[in-house]
Amino acid sequence: MKKVFLALKLCLVAVLVFGLVMIFRQNQEDRDNLASLADAVRIAGLSQRERDAWEEGGFGGENASTKAVEENVERVNSAAPCPNEIREQPIEQLPDEAAVLAALQLDRLQEVNDEVVGWIMIPGTEVSCPVLFGEDNQFYLTHDWKKEKSSSGAVFLECELDPALNDFHTIIYGHRMRSGAMFGSLKYYENPEYRQEHSEVYVAVEDGIYRYEIFAAYEAGLEDLVYRLNLVGREERFLSFCLEKSV
């Protein structure tokens, strides 16, 4: 009887130790992921200093950052219409909540990794990070935006689609991090108030900054229609399907 009790006790201790190790590893991975994203923010010129400057009404003085921002604003304001037929109007002015994206220096991120093709942001949420475009849909599941090994992975485009966002339907993958980083906050779209307060997605690419309005939100299955790539001739069916599924 004592041997059974001792074996059970040792088993419980082992389970406890294993659980603590897993919690420690998860916390360390979360910290590494946040540090990697912080590096991206800094390198891209989207630091807190620049965010604060935008909120205060713009940069003071004629410096390199100011000049870069002005050039990007001019580029965005004169951008050609989006190629998608259902969105023919160009963005003429960025709202205050997304104005920081005008300071984005995508080329600096591409000096670190030339597979960085843009930046995605949902204002007021944790979604703000580089977008990658790799040769397959596997690499960035286990590597961060700097191509360093990471179980947190990175946010990346479906490899068979146009990285310039010219397709009718563009798929962007990303882990739902427990810390809320990357796509961790998307689960809150089940809440009507949250959807209303965070109803727009911004994606900055080399050609400009695109604004998308969220019209549907739901949890998709692995074989769901939203993962289909060739939707030519089935656009209306796809939109109806999303609306029917939407919470």
C-alpha cells in the first residue's frame, strides 16, 4: 500500500513539474514574440515616440522622420484606385487612429527580411505586425518575421496569392497568441460592441495603404469555404456564405 501511495505521489509531483515547465516555456515564448514584434515596430519607424508625435498633431522640425512621413502621406493620398472592382475609391486621407502607418518604412524591414511585404493593423487592438510572403505556408508557422525559429511564428499571406493584394479574396494566416499578440484578439469579434468599435483593418504595402471594412466574423472550420483560392464566378456565393455564417 505504501509503495502504491509513493508511486502516486511521485506521479503527481512529475505532473506538477511538467506543468510548471510548460508554463515557463509558454511565458518565455510569449516574451520572445513580443520582443520580436517590438523590434519590428522600432525598425519600421513606428516607435512610441512617433505614435505620440502623431497624436499631438505631427512632428516638429524638419528631420528625416518628418520628411519620410510627408513623402509617404503624399504617396498614399495620390495612390491609384485599388484594383478590386468592389472597392474602386482610393484612400484620400488616413484617419487619426491609423495615421501612424504613414510613417511606415517598409524598406527597412525588408533589409532584415526581403519576404516582408506589408504591415497589418486593426486600430485599438493588439493586431499590429509585419506581413510575410513565403514560398510555402509552413515556414512562418514556426519562424518569426526575422526568419528566426519561433513557435509563435509570424503573420503571413497565402503563398499562392498575389502579395500586392490584387486578388478578390486574400487569406492572411497567423497564430492566436495567448498574450493577445498577432491574431490573439480576433476572438473578441464575437462581441457586437467589440466589432463595432474595431470595424476596420488597415494593410500597408509598397503601393499604398488599404482600408478594409469588416462585414462578417465567425470561427471557420479547416475545410471552410474561406480557405478556397479560386473564387472566380463564385464571388456572390462567397459573400453570402460569410454573411450567413457571421456572428
